[in-house]
Amino acid sequence: MDAKHTHKNRSISHYEGLVRKTAASIEPFVEDDFDEICQFLREKVWKALDAFTPSRVRKTSKYSPGQQLERFVFSCILNGKKDVLKKKRRNWLYIDDMFTDLDPEPPVPIPSSLTQQEKRVAMMLYDGYKIDEIAGRLDTTRRGVAVVVESIQLKMIEWAPPAPIAVEPELIAV
């Protein structure tokens, strides 16, 4: 089988396992999500398959034309992996993310004696943020957040949430 036929018989889906495995190995280290990395690597495969021509096949190589194609695509994926890893991590804060924690109505009852900052911190703790993350978002120190948390805890000890109203089921005469 010559290189021309080998090239035509291969498709991007043939390399899907390699693409997904490579994307999974680098996803924790970059900002891009898994699907974006996979798409970028699929594009690399597509370009490699398109760029591979019979003139690239060495007649004296110990590898068959099909193996040379595989090695060429693999090296292109490795280069793509390096490209993704070189992308600068920006840790941008988008404007949409800034106002998600400022809901007018809290999802759980909280004491009315809490200040606005205490309410923000309480909601962020409820949403699963850590002290360091809260300090970064509110542009304060860890100690400042710890003081606010202590204040919230003291107010929560003194406060009892309103009891839910019990609704009795209606009796239906049969």
C-alpha cells in the first residue's frame, strides 16, 4: 500500500483516542476546558493529514508509509500539546462572575442583623468559596475575612431562624 492510499484511508476519528488522552493529560494545567483542547488537537490532526504527502515518505526508512504517517501525526499532536501548555494562564475575572454572589434574596434564611459585607461573606461561604478566595474577591486580607466570619458565627449563635409554617393536609370526606 503506498502513502497516497494510506493517507486517504485515515480519518480524524482514527486518532480520537490519542486526542482525548492527550487533552486529559494537560487539562489540569491550562485554562482551556477539555472540549476546547480536544478541538484544537483535532485541528492539528486534520492539518497533519492534509499536509502529509507521498513526497514526505522516505524510501530508505525502516518504517512503512503508514507508520511514517502515524509518526508524523503523532509529532504534530505533541507540538500541539506544547502549544496549549505554552498559553499564558491569565486568571481573568469576567464581569458576569463578579455579580453572581450579590443575589437580592439569599437562598437560605440569615439574620437581619448581618451587615452587607457579612451577608456577602456568608453567601460566598454557602456557595463553597474558601477564605482565600473570598479575600481575593472582596479585595481584603485573610485575617479580615476571618474577623467577619467570627462576627457572623456570633450573630448566628444568638439567632434562631423562623420555623417553617406547618400546613395540615385537608381531610377529604369519602
